[in-house]
Amino acid sequence: MKRPIFTSLRYFVPWSLAVLILNAGLSWAGFTPPKNLSRPGNREGAATRGICKVQTAANEPDLTTLVPASNIGLTVANRPTFYWYLPANNYQALEFALFQTLANGTQVQIYRQQFPMANRPRLDSITLAGDVPPLQEGVDYRWTVSLICNPSDPDPSQIRFVEGWVQRVALPETLEKQLHQASPLQRYDLLASNGLWYDALDALVKLRQEQPNDTKINTLWTELMTTEGVGLHRLSNLAIAQGSQRNLSNLR
């Protein structure tokens, strides 16, 4: 598999300009997807046959990984947080898996864990724990979320499956300094405008959890989900109640 190696970012908002824009409340730079970066895969679930079903209302998304339309996002974290949307369903278990792509294109599974489905939030997530190998810079990783109807009889036809990709890049020194001085809102905008999908998404989710009724923050969520190159329109009005998020790694 031919894949580009990213060692630096090209999408910068000068710090003085960023402060002026953010403090004046004029506009936000928004998420800037890196150009010429895409990976194959399916970020939204498809119907399966059998006794286990997903019960979605009109215009509600199916099982969906929160990744850009390119199916890959960048991060500067060695153990990032992954998010997906989980609709109402009667599956028994959820499985998260992470695969590292080797130089010859082979994918090697480096983490896999199943969790009970009961009481899962609509916006679900996992942050890689310390016993998971840290992501290496410039390497592609594929992650998957599977809904399993019967864990004791994992018939592939009874499994609902979605996936996404992540690549870790180096954090430029200039951006690192800006982030240290930034407020939480400014931090989100800096991460988003520099094309760091996983870091920006995680920052915005945390802001919405802390301030679920803040109009500006909720507007930023809508803008992020509907940005060209993201295209997660059906998640643009997703409610994220305070304390509703639960990290799968805490269930181990």
C-alpha cells in the first residue's frame, strides 16, 4: 500500500491573527482537511440479516465512525481517543480493534477488546490505554467497531461493522507553544484549523460535555459535522449531555 508520510503540517493560523479572531468573536477558522489524503473503507454500518437489529428513527444515522469523508484523520497524540455513533440496537456486544499497517502493506492487529452493549451512550469512545502500543508517527492505523449479535457464536453475517483510519503526525513547535497559551475554545480552533481531526474532535466533545447548553460551542459542533470534507450531517444536532460520555477503556 502506497501511503504518504506526514512529518509536518501546512495548515497554520498565525497566533496573533487567531487571538484577534477568537477574542473578537468574528469567525472561526474551522476544520481544514488535509489535501490528497484518503483511505478505503466504510464509516457507516449497513443492514445485516438476523435477529439482531439497529433501530434508527427517520434521518438518524446507523453505526458510524466519526472520521472525515476521506475515512482518515490526523492526530498528534500517541494514544488518541476514537469516537463513533451508536444507535439503539439489540446486539449483545461491541468490539473495538486496532490494526497497524506495516511497510509492506500488511495489517497487524495490535489491540482487540469486546465490551457488553448494555448502557452504552449514543456517542461512544475509547482512549487507548497505556498497555496498547503507542501510535508511531507517519504510520497508518485502521480501527474498527463491530456490533456482535451473539459473542458465543460470532457468525460474520450477524456482525455490523464500521471502520476508520488514523495517522499520527509530529506536533510543530510553533503550534505547541500556541496550544499552551490557548483557552479551551482557542485550543479547539487551532487543532481544527491545522487539520488535526482526532484532537480537535476530542477537544470539542469535552467542551460540549462541560457546557452542554452553550450556544457557541453547539454551533461549532454543527459546523464541524457539516464541514465540506467531513459530511457527518446527520450528527450535526447530536446532543451530548454532561457526564454522558463513558470511556470503554475504563471497563477493562
